Amino acid sequence: MEMHEATEAFSSLSQETRLKVFKLLLEYGRDGIVPSKIAEELEMPPNTLSFHLSHMSRAGLVTSKKWSSPRKTEHFQFDKFAILNSAGDIILSPLWG
């Protein structure tokens, strides 16, 4: 991961609402969670949540999967490798030159 990508990821998490969303996604783990449930649990309007999820997606922190169910729901989950790569690159890059 390039330094600018890591900066983008950590910058995204520096905003309180996005950090709350990310924490909730961590709690739900690999199964993810539908946006309506995130909005409900965080008492957030859906349009506000959509804005933050889009920002986090562009920063590479979350991924979404569309499930082929009768209602075609979309589940969001955190990208565990993005945040680990960001942290690792920032910590180790000075050591490796």
C-alpha cells in the first residue's frame, strides 16, 4: 500500500461518525451488515450513512457485497487487510527505507 493510500484510510477514520461505523462493522465481522441496520443502530439518517459509507469505500476501508436474495440486499463489511496494511506500512516503511 502506498503512503497516500494509507493516509487516505486513516484520514477517513479520523471523523467520529465514520469511526463509529467502522467499529460497528468490526463487531459484525465477516458477515457484514445491511445499511438499514447500521443506520438503526447508530441512530443515523440513511442519506448521512450513505455519504460516510461512500467515503470509507473510496478510502478502501469497507467493501460491499450484493446478495442474491429475494430482496437483493447489500451488506457492508470492513476490509481487514486495508487497515492492517496501512498500519504496517506506516510503522515499517521507515525501517525498510
